[in-house]
Amino acid sequence: MSFLKHAKSTIFVLLSMHAMNSMAADVPSTEVTQIKAVVVTMFEVGEPTGDKAGELQLWLERGDFKNQHAFPLGEYDIYTNDDGLMVMCTGGGIPNATASIMALGLDPRFDLSKAYWLVAGIAGGDPEDISLGSAAWAKHVVDGDLVYEIDAREIPESWPYGIIPLGAKKPAEKPEDISTGWTLDTVVFDLNSKLADWAFEQTKDVKIDDTEGLKTYRSIYKTFPNAQKPPFVTIGDTMSASTYWHGKYLNQWANDWLKLYAGPDANFMTSNMEDSGTLTSLMRLARLDKVDPDRVMILRTVSNFTMAPEDKPTSWSVTAPYPDEGFPAKDAAYVVGNTVIQAIMNNWDVYENTLPYEAE
């Protein structure tokens, strides 16, 4: 670099720093609010209140969230109550979730360093494991988008499905089969399993409303015993993918994929479209101590199944209306999730500095 170019570069940097400092001086100081818990919802229908409910609306209408904070970097404003509980809606899909959570984590108005995070939203459910309206606490989140995929019409006969790990040449059967390929650090997220166990213990006996719509729909899945049950609370892991996938072969893939990346104790139960993005941002924010990754919980409730019953085509199942328009799953996300949130808020004097399972 010539002396002249170096001098110009130095002057530019100095002027830029001066401009940034001047801008910072013009910004009024704001009071930082300590947040005890953050409820993360993913989608809303229309307005946040007063119309058909998405995931956000039930929290707002059933709680005293009188503080509304403008959030231009997100899809919806943020809401808090006077006790330090926050509710947000990321917007649907992995990109929205990633951007919204990162923007919140870097927002100087809030101290989130000790906050508990509850992701509470609806999902597809594996009828082998879970029924409509049921709620599953996850210990593992695995991304289903970062893959090699070939046209379904060209899958080799020896392959169970047309999806294989990045860098692989054939379907992987065990974790060692993916170690020689190339991968990314956002495929698998292992949550605090002890916190998930604690959350399950708080909610395992919570009554989730059963409805005639749920009963009618689940009766179609007569060869799946767990799908026939009334709604219940359980522990089960979740697959995150922007693609709304469906069908028995892809359901097999999801089960295999969870164990392949998260280990033999993982069990696919729910499919979602945001959680790998949410976890990516939360784990990056943890690098700056803005988030405690041991305080993150994922709760997914079942609005529909991830495959068709044996006597109906997949094309029918993937487009079939959700029973009761998905409201039972939205309601379950609130009823089950709020049980844990209230336990945290009511015991904040202990849980602020001690994780709940360590205090018992």
C-alpha cells in the first residue's frame, strides 16, 4: 500500500470513529430492564390481539403484558409485564427466527443474561410417538435443511430415502459415517437435559383439553396406538426445517436423522420450522454472555401429523386442514408452557442464580 493510500485509509477510519462517537453521544441513555423469562412464539394470524389466535395472541390476552416495546428489527413488537416476563413473536421460518432472536439479544434495552427462554409453538407430530394436542419437551434440536437431497424419482433402490449427510456418498447408518464428510455447526443443538426433565416434571400432569375435532381426526390413525391417545405431555426431540416435509419415508428419515446427529437417546417426535435458527442465535449470543444456554427450553405441541394414515395418500394428509384449525395445539403450548413460566417467576428469588433442578 502506498503512503498516500495508507494516509487516506487512516483518515477515513478516524473520521468514522469520530462520527460513531458523535452518534452515540446523541442517543439518550435508556434504563436497562432485567428480564426473568422470555417466551418465544413463532407466528401470529392478523393482529396480535382481538382476532383469530396464532401462537402469540393467547399469551397476550391471558396475561398482563401492558408494556409494548417497538421492535423494528423484528416482525412484531415485544411485550413485557412489570414482573420481568417478556413475550415475543419471531415470524415463521428459520430466517425470521434467526434474525429476530439475534436482534433481541443485542437490544440494549434488555438484560437477558439470566433469563430463561421458552420456545413454545405448534408442530407436526410423529404418530408413532405422540397424539394431536400433545406437548413434547425437547432435549435435542436437529436441522433438516443442511443435507444432500436427490430427486425422489431417482433414489437408488438400496436407499431408504433420497437424503444423505453433507459430504457423504450414501445414507449414513451411524454417527461415525458423517465424520468424514463436511458439515456445519448448526445441524445439532443439545439442550440442557436436566432442565427439560425438570420442565416435564412440572407439567406431566397438566390437563390438556381434548376436543371432538381431535378425537375424530386421530381416529383415522387406527394403526398407531400413541396417536389414538388423548393429549398428553412427554419428552421428545424436534426436527427443524424450512421445508414443510411429509410422508412415511421422510418420517423414517427424521427418526434416523435425529439419532444420527444427536445420538442414540434422541427420539424424533415433532417437526418445526424455526428452532435451529433460534438456537443458532442463542448460542452465538452466549459467546458474549448475553444468554445462558443452560436456561433454554423447547416445547412443541402437535397440530397435525407428519405422515398419512395407512389408508390415505400422503397428498391428502399434507394438505388436510388441521383439526379445530390448530387451536388445541396453540392452547396446549400456552397451558403447558405457562405452568413452567409461572414456576420460574414465582421462585425467582432462588432461580435467578440457581437452576431449578439444582434447587430441589
